[in-house]
Amino acid sequence: MAKKSKIAKSNKILAKRKALIMSGVTKPNRVSTRGVNRCKITGRPRGYMRYFGVSRLTFRELFNQGKLPGVVKASK
């Protein structure tokens, strides 16, 4: 589980980036790439799957439990 402070900081940076893009303000270095996508369940920053919004480990758990409809195994 990620530290709550890191999750909060990441959410704050992503919200700021979204607000700047929506307002149309384009100053140099205002929209940084420091915002980290994190798993919505565990807060893990690595192995993030953007389409589902979770990490690869959480994705695998949810898939094995049958909670992701339409996802099938690639191998038999």
C-alpha cells in the first residue's frame, strides 16, 4: 500500500495539470510530467494499466475473480 501523502500529492498534481489544460493557460513548464498515475485500489505507481485504472497485480486479481467482464486469458 502506498503512503497516503504520496497518493495525495499525485492527485493534487494531476488535478492542477487538468485545470491548467482546461483553462487554456500555456506557460513554459507549467504542465509538468511529475504527476504519477496510481492504482485506484492499492496506490501502486508501477505497472499501471491506464484503460482499467489499476496496477497489473490488482488487474490480475480482479480478472481471476471474474470482476472484469469481457477480459479473457491470452493463453489456454
